[in-house]
Amino acid sequence: MTVRARQLSLRLASRPVFTRAAFATSAANDQAVALVEAWPRWPGGALALVGPEGAGKTHLATIWAERAGAVRYEPGGGGEGRPVLVEDADQVGDEALFHLINRAPADGGLLLTARTRPAAWPAALPDLRSRLNALTVAEIGPPDDALLIAVLEALLREKHIRAAPDLYEFLLRRMERSVAAARALVARLDEAAAEQGRPVNRALAREVLEETTDLFDE
């Protein structure tokens, strides 16, 4: 199997499961988790969940959406009267975002996700700018070692893989530091172990990392 084929297989195999049990917490995200879980007691009915790519925003937002019975925002869609989840909220048009925020108390909640804080989002409408500036913000920081280890452990446990403790330190020194990369890496380790009939250890991890240089740090 070529490196290109392996990389394609990795992307196809990495299908995330967004459950609460699979969501790991650490100092990098525990305050954000507490704010999200404080629903429906959000000031003004709305909350902005922000953080870098791969920090776990979609996972946490999906957990909330299932708990709240929320609908996902679609341009021109309905959903009035139910909580709403808007991902990449900084890319939504001014008028639509303004009305979503105004409707939040009546709808039962509005969760907005983006990589940056609302104060940095583009807004030509002065009224929208004032509402964005007033939003409560739950911020996820870059994943720390404790969070990445917890994520790797949870993902490996889901696949019934027992890994030696020294594997985590080995991976942390080499992998891209994101939850998405951890998920993709575990999927590939599981696939490689099954294909080759080998245990998941440092030797196998080294081979996998060497074959997926487009996804992980060298």
C-alpha cells in the first residue's frame, strides 16, 4: 500500500464520535465546558464558544445541541422556538446573526462557535457590533499535554487498545497538537495494527507518523 493510499485511508477511517464520555477535559477547556453546561442560564440566552482549530469546539457544541434539542443553523432555514447551534458564526451575514441573537431568549438558547472572539468578528451593523461585544464567551485554549493524553487514552480505549505509558510521551513529542490530529492518529494506529497483526507500541507509531507527514509534525 502506498503512502498516498494510507493517507487517504486515514482520512476515511477517522469518523469522530461526539459523545460526552469521549470528551476529555483539562485546564485548557474546563472553564469553557462549565459555561456551556450552564445552559439554559446563559446571559441573554446566548454563548460564544471560541478556540483554535482542532480544540474540540465541534465536539462540545454537538454535546450541547443533543442535550438542548437544538437545530443547526442553515441560511434561510427555520427553527424558531428551538435552541440553535451556529458553527463558524463569524461567517454568517450581519442581518441573520443579528436576528439570531435577538431571538435567543425566546428560542431557548443560541450557541455560536468560531476561532476568534466575537469582538473580532466582522460586523457592519452598529447594533450587531454592540450585541457581539456583550456576548458571554467560553474560550478553549490550545490543547495541553494533559488534555491530549486524556484524548488519546479515551480514543484508544474505545478501540479496545491497551498502550504502554511511554507511548503517550512519544506521540506528544511528534504529533500535531490538536484533538483532530489525535483522533486521526488513533484511527491510523488501529488500522495499521489490524493490518499487520502488531501491538500498538512506539515502533508501530513511528512507522505511522513517518507515513502521514502531511498531518503530523516531523
